Amino acid sequence: MKFAVNDFVAIVQHLSSWHAKAQPTIEEADHYFNAPDRDFARTDEAFRLRCIGERNRITYKGPKQAGPAKTRTEIEIGIEPGAHAAEQFRQLVQHLGYRPTAVVKKRRTVHDFERDGFALQVCCDEVETLGRFVEIEIVAEPEKKQRAEAILLDVAHDLGLTTSERRSYLEMVLAKQRS
């Protein structure tokens, strides 16, 4: 679940009281592509290269499923580290017909904790051109979806977050580019 916020102060205070472990703040650049045979914005999918410092990861995200939380299949694979490997990957997929659509840059601080047997991450994101957001994430097996969603809703409520933003950062960036 994702929520727009003005600042992170109250959120971080709550997380600290829950003994959440804050990870070092990282810079991410997500390079998104469209497939040669379809527009992922229309099919509600995503394909990206995420560069986190020297680390590189490629990710496919399937269409969002119905429900209060944004649930979708996600497959993520690490590739060689470094800017050269990232550039080679971008060239490779473009030679295969994939088209670059946008780059989303953000500063992210991840807070890890557990609740009711689930590992949670609360991400405080400062997204270039969009503002500040808090994402609450649980990775769970499909048979645990309902329980995970209930926990996400409880955590959001406890953090004082009320209006969920269902659009991805990519969707928001593309909408801003069109306006």
C-alpha cells in the first residue's frame, strides 16, 4: 500500500516505538520498458531495471489483483553490478524491441519489523518530481493474501495513513508528463 505524505516525522516516530530497524537511505533509479508486442501501461504490467548504487535488479510485475492492497505477481532477479552492466542490459532489451518509457528516481529509507508472523517493510520514499510517499509491503504466499491485507490495513491505520494511492510511481510520472 502506498500513501502520499507531507513528511516522515510522525511515521518514523511510530516505527521507532515498534522497534523497526531502519536501513541506510539509498538512491534508486528505476528504468521502465514497454514490450515490443504490448503496452505495459494498458496491460497493467511493469518491466524495469532498478539501479541501487552499484547493484542492479530486473523486475517483472504482473497485473494488479482486486482488493484493498495492491497485490501482484513479482519476479525479481539480480544481474551483474555496476553502471556498465546496467547500460549493457538497457542496450540488450532495446535490441530485443523493448522501448524505454521513463526513469523514476527516488531516495528510499526502509524500516523492517514483524507483526503477527509477517515480515513488513515500511519504505519512506522521496520521489523526484512527485513528492513524499510511504509504502507498506508484505511479501506473502497467495494463500496468506487475506491475512496479509488485514495486517497492511492495520499498520496503515496505526500510522495514521488513510487514503491509499493505487497508482505506481511510473503511472504517476507518466500522468505528470502528459499534463
